[in-house]
Amino acid sequence: MECGNRAFGRCDKLTSVTNLATEPQQITSSVFDKYGTLHVLKGYKDVYSTADIWKNFTILDDIDPALGIEETSLTPALSTREWVTYDLQGKRVERMKQGNIYIHNGRKFIAK
């Protein structure tokens, strides 16, 4: 993911940001003008607390990874008409890693 400069600049009413990534993205100090509450997956508060820029937020690790996505919709792959698999950030996954949570056919599962 890449956030451009001032992506959230002048968002005066922005008070809360949710980041479901297990690894903090590298962003510049110009992405946010102000810092509110950052919601991250349970167990990742320490990771974000030491990450440049992200550490400026009040960090709450209050998102259960199994419940991180509230709503999903399925779209068939255009070329094959097969359903694709996504990670919790909504990115299409070609190769799954053991222990990670994925979404396939609208259902969450842990890769074994």
C-alpha cells in the first residue's frame, strides 16, 4: 500500500483510523495532519508503537483478526469464473501462508 503526501491532510474531522495490516506501512509525516486513535489487530500494539509516524497515534489493539472484516461481497474472477481468495486487507492472494486468515467464497478460514 502506498499513501501519497497529504492523503489525509485537511481531514479535520478524522478522529480514528483502522489498520488491519500485521506490518505497519512506511509512510511519511505528511500523510496525516493530526493524529487520533489507531485501531490495530490484537497483539500488534507494540509493533505500531515503535513504527515511525504510526507511533504518534493513540493505539488500541482492539480488533479480533477473526472478526476484522464486517462485510464481504463475492466477485467471480472474470477470466475463469472461479472464486478467488483474499487476505484480511482485501488483497487477492495467489499463495496462502500457514496460520494466516483468508476469505474464500465469503467465508473466513485459517490456512493449514
